[in-house]
Amino acid sequence: MDIIEKENIKLKPKNGISDTRPDRLVCQDLTKIYPTPNGDYTVLADLELRVKQGEFISIIGHSGCGKSTLLSMIAGLNDISAGKILVDDEVIRGAGPDRAVVFQSPSLFPWLTALQNVLIGVKQVFPHATKSQKQDICKYYLSKVGLGNDMHKRASELSQGMQQRVGIARAFALKPKVLLLDEPFGMLDSLTRGELQDVLLEVWQKEKITALMVTHDVDESIFLADRVIMMTSGPFASIGDELAIPFERPRDRVHVLEHPDYYEYRSYLMNFLNH
């Protein structure tokens, strides 16, 4: 990213060093069109995006700009009207275990335990593993998200925050190449939201899975991401700008908030959204 100047705010790329990691995810000329009674409605138009292996990307923009549409297309849950999406240089053709999704609502089977909910996906992705190995994978990730003592409780017995922890564990347990997060903390109170952001970062830091997260929260996008992608408003939405976030990892919330550049980054993102 070149030096940026907007509203008298100047930001520089991280140490001026280019990222030499290979591309894990590439979107080329990506377009999404929905037919309507009044003609075609183009949500996304000719969108270009490259995400490096192990990179954490946040995507922000106004409601209706196509953020969730983009994520669902990458997940293979929404048809592509034009262009293509590649994971490790292979064009995706529908959903696959190489892309795991954490939705705003975890959509668990309420009559199953946390362990059983995670096990459903693990059985599909690792069919040749032994029963014990599958159980161990599920237990490991449930423990990592803080549910070591609650994994045998039914989903209906868990709080909303605990259910979302199950959703995060379920996604990581699939060992995907790309983790897709669609406002995963949007329905939670601020305290629980902060706790789960820390949980997500802790597990991600160990796994280093390429991650893309849609969020409306500017502070969340700065705290979690290596790079924030800013989308223009629709129709014909695309990527309007991007901002590298140079804070070192692992990250501590207090240190990030107290960093002298934090509010400069925040102002830059807010200026984009407001203009």
C-alpha cells in the first residue's frame, strides 16, 4: 500500500516491506448480479482481492455494500455471476471443507452436546480417522475456546456466547485453508464480544489459518486484522481502499488501544466510511 493521504491523515505501510508469502485466496473480476422485476441488480462489480497465506483480513463497509455476499461467494454458498475465486491457485466450484464459516448465529443442533455438534463436521472431513482421533480433535478445540468443562452440555443449555465458542471450535476443527467469519460477534454484548475476540486471536495465532472477517465494528477490525479492506457502497460495490495494521502479534488489547497510532488508523477508517 502506498503512502495514503486523506483528511490530513498520512499513514505508511508496515516498514515499507512487501509481503512475500504466497497467495492463499484470490478473487478476480468478481461480480454478483441478482435479477429483479425491475432488471438486474449488480451488488458487486469486478472486485479484485488477494489474501496471503496466514493473513487476517477485516472487511468493513456500509450495510448493503455486499460484504456478506462476498463472504458467501468465497464460501461457495452463493453463485458467482462473473469472475472467479481461487484457493491455492485452484478455482472453487461450490462449498468445500477447505473453507470454514463462522456465522453471526452458530446454528447448532440444540439437542446435541457441544462435542457432538463439532464432531458432525470432523466426521465428514476426516472419515478415515479413528473414533478416538476424531474425539480428540473436537476436545482439543473446545478446550482451546474455553469449553473444556462444558463440552458435554447440550447446546440448548449453553449461553449465546458459549454457543458461539462452539461455532469457532467447529470451524477450526475442520482445519480449513480459509476461515470465513461473518460478523461472528455481532449479536453479543460488549463484554462477551471482547472475550471472544481474544479467544479467536489466541487460537488463530497458533493455527495461522488465512482468515477473512466481515464486521461493522471499526475497533474490532483494527484489533484483529493485519489489513482492513474498505468496500464502497453499492450497487456496483468493490474495494475502495485498504489499510495495513502494523501492530505486532500476539496482540494485547490495552497495548493496542494505547498505541500512539491507534486513533490515527481509526480516524482514517471512519473518514472513509463517512465520505
